Amino acid sequence: LKRVLEEAGCDVIACVDGAEALEEIQKYAADVVVLDYRMPRMRGTEVAEAIRSMGGKFEHLPIIGISVDDDDQLESRCRAAGMN
């Protein structure tokens, strides 16, 4: 995904876990955030909830959730956390 986005001309900041992602999101003016549901240290839903709780510009920042999990309830959990 990183390579595809970079080839499309996007600047990409890739993180190894949810806690690092949250730190980086606060440092840089992201236009969109893509989070995997299953990440070390913080799940994608936890990162999304933390982003939304920061308020201001972060309330409306597009957050895209991805997962390979086959869980019927996952989509509703992700939406409740503020992910699209």
C-alpha cells in the first residue's frame, strides 16, 4: 500500500505500531490516515479514538480502517471509533 500511494505522488509516513502512528499524526499535517485494525501496542480503533479526542482539525480527518479479519462486528467497532 505504501509503494502504491508513493507511486501516485503521496507522501507516506509508515509506522510500526499504533503508538508510533499516534505520535506521527500529531507531528505532521496529514490529509488522511490509514490504520490497520491489528497493530502492536494499540489497535487501529484505539488510535482512531485518540485522534478524534484531540479535537480541532482531527475531528474531521479522514481515517480509513483496513483489516484481514473476518469479523462481522469489526466494521461497526471501527465506525464507532471514527474510522471510515
